[in-house]
Amino acid sequence: MPFRLEMLGDLLHVTYSGVLSVEELRRLSDAIRDTEATLEPTPSRIVDMSGITGVSIGFDAMSELAEVRRLSPVRNAIKSALVAPGQLQMGFARMFQQLNSHPRVIVEVFRDRESALAWLAVPLELPPA
């Protein structure tokens, strides 16, 4: 599963394509962590899953990777918009959303890129502490 990371404006754009595997997802997680370490503040992101053609990752591996992300340092609260137009992508996106328990990352799933970008454009409102 090749992926591409790029900063466009103040958003980190992540694009997946091909078959989603544990190894590629770990590489992507490491790449995101390394990119975030160089940026201040931590950017919100859009993750385009529309190019995923298959998934070879189970729940246990996904749970483990979600835990790694949960423990990753995030300097500020961020939004993560997952674009999942098809059933395969939607199933994976919903699993990731359910497993996300990072207190500073709000994950939402969208069928199209335009809706995701519109949600990301609204400033993040945090509940009072």
C-alpha cells in the first residue's frame, strides 16, 4: 500500500492506495509521527482512503497500531478527517475511528473529500476543562 504525505496549507494530507497491510500501516504511522515532530503546531489532517483496494489487517493488529498512535505525542488538539467513499474503505475507517482514544485527536469519517475539507475548515472547539 503506497502512501503519500504532504503539507498543503496548514493541513497534512495523507493518501493511501493499494492493499492496506500491517507493515505499510506501521510505516505510515512512523512517517506521520516523524512529520509531526517537525511541525508546530501539530496539524489537523485529511486521510484519503479512496484508493484502498484491499485490506490484509485484522482487528488485533489495528488495535495495536491505534494504541501506538494514542501514545504518540500531539502538541495540541487536532481533527482527523477520513475520506472513505466505498464499503471497504468505510469499514476500515469506522474501525479506526472506534479504536481512536487519543484525547487530543477528533476523528470523523466522510464519504467525500469536499465534506471532509468543509469540516476541517471549522475551528476546533474543545469542551471546557
